[in-house]
Amino acid sequence: MKEKGLEFIRTLDRIAGLNQEYVVKIDEDTNEKYGYLPYERPTELYIRSGLIVLDKPPGPTSHEVVAWVKKMFGLEKAGHGGTLEPSPM
Amino acid sequence: MLPIALDKATRVIGILMHSYKEYVALMELHDNVDSNKVIETMKLFIGKIYQRPPLRSSVKRTLRVREIYSLDVLEIEGRHVLFKVRCESGTYIRKLCHDIGLLLGVGAHMRELRRTAVAHLTEDLNLVTMQNLSEALYIWNRYKDDTLLRKYIVPMEYIAAHLPKVLVRDTAVDAIAHGAQLAVPGIAILSKNINKDDTVAVMTLKGELVAVGRALMSSEEILKAEKGIAVEINRVIMDPGVYPKAWKSSKDKPQIQQAMN
């Protein structure tokens, strides 16, 4: 199981342009009974643990777009990773 | 582009708040200027610059310092200058254009702006439109087919992809989810290059993000140590109860004693 987990971790490193080496402190596997490999989360949980890299239309503000996405998916919470300011312009 | 965190992922997205941003902007000069002069003048803005936030902004309008990491002119056509800028969070590009115009002596303003990256999250990574999303959601709701949704949404772990990683044993996960610090015996695998005080991602052996914290030991120290707190947890991401409870709270002790009697 942990080989699949490590494969995912390497995918993350690749996305961020990292070339990290890993060292093992305790050689132990993970029980498939608990949690999920991130790509194998059941659909609802996959959505609720998800990130969207949105091609934002230029008109509306970031907050407006987030509100739409929240409503579309029927979520309680959503947030964006832009700036604190309403517009960087 | 705009990274949007859904529900549980909202807990993670804050770690990108203060990281660098990259934009492509179109600036219009108010008079003709020699291209080389434009390029040379813009180079002067690389490094630390002073900016006063514009009238239409939500922050206090006091002079502040922001760093421009890179500034590259992509194309100049007449009075139009297309450029790419990588800058510190909270830099106003409209203001930057205005100031470039002042230094050139002709005046300038920003015509168009597009964000191309927030930290390591770039436009090249799975960029989706509102139409894509609504289509994917329709197919999921109507036909219970989530293929498109899974294509357009990526796991929240992507947000913390740039951090060094500490992978913990199943038995350590729930304690952290309950707010405990990460002690050395809970660690299974770790990035080799962790320095003390680095921000690290604490993950399960399946690759799930459990928490984000600050390393109190370097990788080397963690490997040598047998006990002690290795990571001070700042932000817990995982819900309690996902992994089994393998730790004992003070509340449990009397019960155990009772059971032994």
C-alpha cells in the first residue's frame, strides 16, 4: 500500500519542481482499512477534499467566483488562494 | 488563474496566502518610447520596490515594500508592452505599470492582467473553466459518472506539494488529528533535506495530508533521535477518527486501571 502512497508523494514533488530524496526511519506499511489514497477517495469526499485551478473569467471578482463554485457543488465552505486584496490590479 | 479550495481543502489554502504570484500583464505607454529604453527601465524594478496601495484597495494605504523577483518583457508593439512578472504577494501590478510610466517620463497604465501562478500552482496544471466544471457536475449528477470531475479537481495535497514531507505511521495519525504534536516515534519516512524551522507537510503513508507544522529537528536529528517532538503542528487538516485511536488520553487511564483491577 505505501508504495502507492509514495508514488503519489513523488507526483506532488514533481508538480512543485522538487527533487527530494526520502529516508526510512521505520519500515512499516499502512492499513488499507483507514483513510484513502488521495486519488481513490469516494466521489463526495474527493470533491470535498479537492482543489480547482480555475481559468477565472476577467469580469467577476475572486470572491464572486468562489461563491458560484460553492453554490454549484452545494458546499458549506470554499476559499481561494489569491491575494488578501479584492483585486491585485 | 485562481486556485479554489473546496470544503475541507479550505483549511490548507491559507498556506499559499503569502507566497509569490506570477502575472502576465499588458501595459500601455502614453507616448512613444524606444524599446531598449523600456526594457532597461523595467529592469530597474527588479528587487525591492516601494508601493503605496491604490485608492481602490482593501488595505491601509501606507507605503510598503514589495519584492519583484523577475520582470521579463515578452513583446513590445508600438505603445503596448506585454510582460511577465513574478512578485511578492500583495504587489499591485496596476501600480507597477503606473510607476514604470513615471520613470519613463511618458506615463503608462495597465490594460490587461492575468495571473499565471500562485506559488507552485501554475496555469499549466489542470486549468479548468466554469463551463468545464458545470459540465462535469452535470454528468456526475445525471449519469453518476465522475470521470470528468476527477479530471478537473485535484486532491488538496497539491496545495502543500512544495513542502518537505514527513510521513507518519498509522498509529500516529489520529493523535495529530486531535491536535497533538508529532513525536519522533510516530515518523516512518521523511524528506532527507529538512532543516530546523522548515514548514513541513505531515502526511500518511497513503499520501493524505494530516497537518502542516514547523520542524523542531532537522532530518538528520530525526533519524538519530529516539524520542522528542520533531514537528510542532500549526494547522490540522485531517478530521479526527479517520485513523484508529492508538493513544491514551488522561481520561482513559482510570478506566484502564479499573479494567486491570
